Amino acid sequence: MGTLLPALAPQTLYVTIRRDELRALKEERAQLQHKLTQMTRLLEQSQFGGPDKALA
């Protein structure tokens, strides 16, 4: 059997972020979510044979 190691207590990491950095991250997240939505829609259209068949 392997050697048992004592479990260490979890550690908390505190991070400081400026408001402008947070705003930029939120904007980037929104853009990526929009892009993901577009790509998902295109993938669904290609799987179902295009936009004409998706509407039928």
C-alpha cells in the first residue's frame, strides 16, 4: 500500500481586481457568450440541413 499523507486544510486565495479590469472582463465574457450562441446556432443549422429545414 502507498504512504498515507495527512490532509492539508484548504487555503483561501484573495485577489484584488480594479473596477476597469472587472468591467473589461465582463465585456469580454459577454462577447464570448454572444459568439458561442452564434456558433451553436450555425452548428444546429448545419446538422439539420440548413436554415430552410430548421424552420419547417
